[in-house]
Amino acid sequence: EVTHRGSQTAVPCLFMRGGTSRGPFFDARLLPGDPGLRDAVLLAAMGSPDARQIDGVGGGHPLTSKIGLVRPASAAGVDLEWTFAQVQPAGTTVDTSSNCGNMLAAVVPFALETGMIAATADRTTARVLTLNTGMVAEITVATPADRAGARHIAYEGAARVDGVPGTASPVEIGFLDTAGSVAGSLLPTGRTRDTLDVPGLGPVDVTLIDNGQPLAIVAAGRLGATGYESPSEIDADEELRARVEALRLVCGEAMGLGDVSARNYPKMTLVAPARHGGTLSTRSLIPRVCHQSIGVLAAVTAATACVLDGSVAHELATAVRGTDPTVSVEHPSGSFDVTLARDAADPRRVTRSALLRTARLLMAGDVLVPRSVWDPA
Ligand code: NQM
């Protein structure tokens, strides 16, 4: 329950890592119902706007400036529903319009920790609805019993996620209906490849695709990059980032997303042939700084592009075969394996994707926001 501590309002919060992201998770029912007030509270909690988020719990990077708002499901056929909120550290908006599969990995652990759902067997599976885009995922975690028979979520284990040190207990995620999460359809232009005229760059070939995350996929070489740069090299290259942003604005319009200058998508995916035995090398801009690895649904979407004949990704990728291929998406800190299920009659249609993440509860307590923010009367 929400309490007061002197001049501040204290709201219960679990601080969690989900995959390669991190942020505060709240019981959505405890936050103000008014959207404007809720956003003001979330910005104050994170310490935004401020590039360092020094006056809040945000970590000063888009990957550590994410929030999860979880509650028991009201819809039939699902157990939990949650809203993912992205705050850009220096930004003033709380964006709930797109997905985050990394933060999603912490939702079931959060629900078990807070008693929203109970574990009754060694593995607990819950169906989670992401309210941002209406996407449903089936998520399984390990919930062993102690000697007294009480079950808890296991955090320790042998699963490895590139971009996270060490190993941890696996969080298995299966996605069903991710196509067109934000852009309305898998291929919003109806084509696997478009040639766009970009100011200052001329004609650029791209694949515009959304299988859970809207992506613009472009050959790194076309933008004067190798596609093997480190994230800090990309972030330091103002000219490259300006070319990427110019292309992004044109892609946003072409995808039917309108003016995306203030949006967190499309994520710009620079691709090149794989160098470490995987399928394709990627550098993902989210969208203005480079991801240290790649987002979950960004990886699902890039993997999907690898199996579409004619796409920019397919052209540079190692051949992918079979109806249930595992596509290995290389990124700056390793690789991300996505297993796709394809329709036997139409192998261009991806019907399901499965992958592994890990998550961990890092801290439990209250986040404090000034009372004047919570209760501005
Ligand atoms: O694409 C970062 C992340 C993400 C999103 C971003 C993500 C996804 O790694 O599903 O996970 O693209 O801004 O948390």
C-alpha cells in the first residue's frame, strides 16, 4: 500500500533485472489512475528529465530507464497483464506504445514475489498480456519447493544471456501473435524490401518489418559503417547517427507511423554478415543510441526478416533451413538465439517464436517521490 514518509510518498516497488534491461516494477493498482499524474510520478521516480537521472532510480541509459506496471489479468485466458513504460533519461515523456521483451522476462518473477500468482509445481507457467500492443506470451520459470514444501522462484541456474554476466535460472518465453505490434502488419509497406529516397543519402534499400518491434533493417555498409562497431564507437560517431536518424524519419513515414521524431521506434538495425558462426550480425539503435546487445522482440523481428526471401537481412544472412529453425542473431555482446515456428504450407509465415531470458530481483522496498508530485492539489 502507498504510505507517506515525511514530505514524500512511498510506493512499494521491486527493482528487477529483466534480460539485459533493468528497472522498477510496480503493482499497477497502486499508482495514480489519472494517466498524466501517473506519468509525472514515474518521471519523478526515475529522475527524469536528466541525462544522469541523478535524482531518481533510473540508470542514465535507455536500457536502465524502463518501468514495469503489473496487475492480475482482467481478460479471459491470461493470468497477468502489464504495461511497459520507456522513459528516455533526458526526456519528459513516458512512452507506452511499444513492447519490451527484456523487461517482460521479470513480470512473472514479480507476480510470484508479490503473491499475484502462486507456484504449485516445480515449473510455473503464466500467460502474460502486454497491454502496450495486445501481445500475449507464455512464460515459464522454475519454482522449486524448499524442505518445508514452500515454493519460491529460483534465480540461480545455468542459463546464459549474452550481455548479462554469469548464469541464472532460465525464463522461457514463447510468443504467439507478435506480427504488426505497432505498425499494424508484419510488412507494413506490403513488401520485403523498399528503396527509400533519404535527404542527404539518396536511395537506400531497407526492410521495414514488425514482428513484435518495428524495425528498419539496413545494410551497415550503405550507411558507411561496417556493422561490427562497438556501441560506444557508434554512439561517438555523430555523423553516422545523423545518417541513421535521417533514414529513420523516412522509414517511420513509410511504415505508416507518421512523424517518429519523438518516438522510440522504429529501431534502426544495421546488419552485416555474421562473423561468429551465427546467422546475421546486428547493431541496433534504440533508436538514437546503440543497444549493448539487442532487444528481445527486436531479435525476434530481425530473425523473422532472415527467413524472408528478398529482405535486406536475408540477403546478408547465412542460409536458414527447416520449418522450426533457430536463428542466431549476433550483437555487440554475443548472440541471441530465436527459435521460429514456420507454417509448413507457407514458410514465410512465422507462427511462433521461442527464446530464453533470465531475470532477478535486485532490491525490494519503496520508491519515494515528493508529495507535491503525487498529490499536486
Ligand atoms: O525489443 C530495448 C531492451 C529493449 C527492447 C529497446 C526489447 C525488445 O532490450 O523486446 O527488449 O529496443 O529499446 O530492453
